[in-house]
Amino acid sequence: MRVLVLGIGNVMFGDEGIGVHLAMAIEQSYKFSSASHSLKFIDGGTLAVALTPIIADCDYLIVIDCVSSDDASVGDVYFFDIDNMPQKIRWDGSAHEVEMLQTLELMALSGDRPKGKILGLVPSRIEPMSFKLSEQILNGSKVAEKTLINHLNELGFKCKKIADVNPQDMADIYAKKGLNDTCI
């Protein structure tokens, strides 16, 4: 089984980039192995529709992105099946080109959407450009990391911690490198 962990978000707006930063931090913090599965981590940035061929090429998808919920606080974490999104969850108010929800719905209509999960974190909305992540989202990212690692274990991956990279470390790298060569 080909598993894709897809980090989504606009890294220029603080917490809005948590999907990308968390996916990249986990990829650098762990060594993954499986006798029968492959695993790929991708910085999906904000180009949801452009990611369709990459998503269609996997057998199982885990999207890490920002979500909203009526009764949520900044840093709350949600983990649910792509096919069974809780009614209280929304993907709205983000700085994405086109929302991942619409992209996944279009892929479902064409029969190209793989099975999988959504790992959503509730962000603090930051208006001016910033690479600084809120303390709440960093705390939530610890819960999200454990959730993802547990799920990858359930899928048959061995996950060995090899470094301690956190999402703010990744945000700092994006800030230093500049955006011209880091986003797809």
C-alpha cells in the first residue's frame, strides 16, 4: 500500500501553515519502515487542485490541515475518516487557493480519491505575514504527532524517533530560505 502524508497550508501566515510544518517535522523526526507499505511526505502548500495527480497515485491518504469547529479552541486536534467528516468540522477561512475539502470531493466524484484520514488542527488566525506559530498550535501539534504515529503503527509501519524537530523549527527554515524555493 502506498501511503501519502500530505501537509496543507499557507506557511506565510503562522498557524495556517501547521499542516506543512507538522508533516515536514514528523518526516525529519522519525525513520519509517514497513515490509509491505511505502510512505511519502509531501508539502502540499496551498495548491490543492494541482495535487490531484499526486493524491490519485496513492492508496491511502492522510491530510494534515487546519480545520474549524463551532466548539473548538485554538490547538484542538481532530482525526477522522475522509468519508465521515463530523458535521461540526469545517475547512473555512483559510488562505488556501482552493480548499482541500472541495478537491477531495471532486476526486470522490471521479472515483480517484483514496481512502484515508484527516488530521486537523484549529489555528489562531494571523492576518499579517508571520512564520511564528502560536503556543496553542505547538501544543496541539504534539497531540497530532502522537495521533499520526499511532495511526501509522496501526497501518503496519515501524516508527523510530531519530530527531526532535518541531513545527516551529520547520517554520523557521521556511523563513530563512525564503518562499521562492520551498513551496510547490
